[in-house]
Amino acid sequence: MKNRTDKHGFWLYDDINVRHLLGSKFVLILGSPGSGKSTFARKFSDIVGVPRFSMDDLYWGKNWEPLDRAEFSARVMRVLGADRFILEGNYHDRFL
């Protein structure tokens, strides 16, 4: 993933100008493993001051044991109830 800035100093990722995301209630960052989702989410969260949540953090319990569907769904629903958030990950087959 290339990171560069436009003439206003906003990051450009794969030709997406993040300036358009600044007023959003939430931002979902999805992609394949190793694609830079976590790095982008962390940096974007730092810039806009919006809390970031990782699906990995929501899915895995103690000792890297996966949570059951009900607990995972409850964690996700708590995030979705936030006023503003950034959520990153790739759990389409395990979601709610």
C-alpha cells in the first residue's frame, strides 16, 4: 500500500482520499490479511481522534481462544453502539 499526501496534506491510500471520511460517524476498514488494515486504522484514529477497534481484539479471548458467537456478537454490538468509531478486520463469516 502506498501512502502519499494530496496537496492539502491528507493521506491518499489506493487512490482514496481520507479527507472525505473525516465527518463520518463510523469507518469500516476491511481487507485481506497483511493488507495494512491495522496500520491504516491506527494512523487514521490518531489523526481524527476517533476510537479504533480491531475485530481481532473483539473475537479472541484468553490464550487466543475464539469466543463463542454470542459473546463475539455482544462485543461487536457494544462497538456499534458508540457515537463514533473506526472498526477494522476481516470476519465476514463469523459476524453476528
